[in-house]
Amino acid sequence: MVELDSHDTTAGEHRSWRSAARVRAGTARGTGGAARARLRLGAAVSVLALLVLAALLVPTLSSAPGTVDYQAVRLSPGPEHPFGTDTSGRDLFVRSLAGLRVSLLVAVVSTAVSALLGTAVGAVSGSLGGWADRLLMRVVDAVNAVPHLLLGIVIVALYQGTVLAVVLSIGLTHWATVARVVRSEVLGLRNRPYVDAAVSSGAGRWWVLRKHLLPAIVPQAALSAVLLVPHAVFHETALSFLGLGLPPHLASIGNILSDGREGVLLGAWWIVAFPAALLVATTLSVSGIAAVWRDRVVPTRRSELAL
């Protein structure tokens, strides 16, 4: 009987030791994951800050960013022209950074339009409920049923060649995703105890929406907007590449890639390679920041268990 008790005690100690070891291992994994997340965030912020700073300063400080020199057509990369020259003899380094600035500006403004419209629709739909919710969600389904690029082409074709048309074509076709995210957050928040207490004390529906619901959904709405930025950059690039976006004389990544198609057939690969590399680096850095932000705002069950 005594041996049985000692055996049970030993087994219990082993179980306690294994549980403590699992807790320590989970804590170590959580610490390592947090360190890796900080490293990814620092790298993404550094790359994006460097690209934005270069896009703002280099074209501004350059003496002639769009000067055409037909004696320097399709020069390969070198000390004088780090990215080479394009089919018109323009310095591709300065022109690519100027195009990146325009593409980022269009993408940020378009994302702001989508975020504001989607937040308004999602918040109103989730707070009102009933027939208003069903009607607004059917509108969202109708927008999602049409391919975004096709709908954007239809919009931009009405006012072709203007920056406003490109901004509207992107902003009016990408708000549905934000609306769904915001609506789901509002549906989860409106049954919280503090909302019930505000309603019981006589607060109106719009007061609750303005004071309680909107401040709580700002992180999710902002995260959805950041996730839309890379998509908006590619959308603008695709429209300009197809000749339906920004005016041809205005430098943008899409216009530069469109102009470089003939140069690639002639062996001038750098006309497409370097602007495309800037585009990929920008979108990856923004996506990296959004991914870390998403893990912090909406932690997954796996990360919660690790912590």
C-alpha cells in the first residue's frame, strides 16, 4: 500500500514536471515568435520608409527627371544611370521613383475612399439590422459578384486619362470587403454589456454607434485599409499598363512597364526589371506591416495557446 502511494506521488511529480516543461516551452515559443514579429516589422518599416523617402526626394532633387535624350536611348545600368535609360533616353532610376510616388499616392487615396465608404456601410448595416442590413448586404454581394478589374475598367473608361477616374475606379470597387469586416465587428459588439447598459439608460442607436461602436471598430477598419494598399497599387499598375489608367506623360509604375514592353524585346530587360522590383518591394513591405498588425489586433488561436 505504501509502495502504491509512492508510485502515485512519483507519477504526479512527473506529470507536474511535464506540464511545467510545456508551459516553459510555450513561453519560449511565444517569446521567439514575438521577437521574429518585431524583426519582420522593423525590416518592413525600414524598407518602406527608405522607398517612400527616395520617391519623395530623388525626383524632387533631380534637375530634369523627365528629360528626353535620344542619344542615350536604352543605355544599360551603369554609374551614370543606376537603372539604365528607357526607350526615350530618360533616366530610369529617377523616373521609376517618380512613378512609385504617383502609384503610392493614388493607392493611398483610393484606399482611404474604400475604407471610409466600407466603414460607413458596414457600421450602419450592423447597427440597424433587419431589412436595412439585408438590403445593404445584397448591395455588397452585387459589388463582389463583378470582377473588380472589370468594374474598374468600366468606371475609368467613362473619364479616361484622369487621376480622379483611377481613384474612383479603385475606391468604388474595393469597399465591400471593408464593409463585411466592419459589419461583423459591429454585430459582435452590439451585444456587449456596456452597449446594453447604454441602451437601457436611454441612449439612442446613433449615439451608441458614434460613442461605443465606431471607436471599437477603428483598428479593424484601419487594418483592412492597410491590407488594401498593395492591392490598390497593383490595380493602378494594371489599369495604366492596359492604357486605361493615368495619362501616358505622367510617370507611374504601370506606364513605365507599358512603355518598356518593346524595350524588353530588344534586350533592354532593365526597363521592366527595376520598376517591377520597386513595385514588389513596396507591396511586400506594406504586406509585412499589415501581417504583423493583423496578428496583434486579431491573434490566432495558435498564438494565444503559445502565449
